Amino acid sequence: MSYLLLLIVASMILGLQRYLSTRKNVYLGGILPFLFTSFICLNINHLLNSGQKFYTLLAILACLTGLINMWISGRGKATASK
């Protein structure tokens, strides 16, 4: 059940990121990457003490890259629709 809830929450976050990144205001799409980075900075010690530092850092970089990529592609769609 925990994995299903995690999948639903992740889908909602990605959907929200897609929606915010296609708005006219450029900064709306940067909200979630900023919040993600802030959360990681506040919890970095706990995350790295989990025992698998390499995989934790890899997951953090993959998530941040995905959010920023969605922001950039959403900006392209928002500017193309003008």
C-alpha cells in the first residue's frame, strides 16, 4: 500500500509541475525545484546516513534534473503558444 501511495503522490507532484511550468509567469515552474532543493538541504544528513550514499545522491540528482527538465520544456510550450 505504501508504494501505491508513493506513486500517487509522485504523479500528483509531476502533474503540478507540468501545470505550473506552462503558465505565463516564468517563476511558477521554479517553485517545486526550489522546494525540492530546500528539502534536500535541510535533510541531507539524514538522507546520507541511510547507508547508501551513492544511490541517494543519484536519486536526488535524477529528481532535480527531471523537475528542471519539465520546467524548461513547459517554458518552451508556454512561449510557443503566444
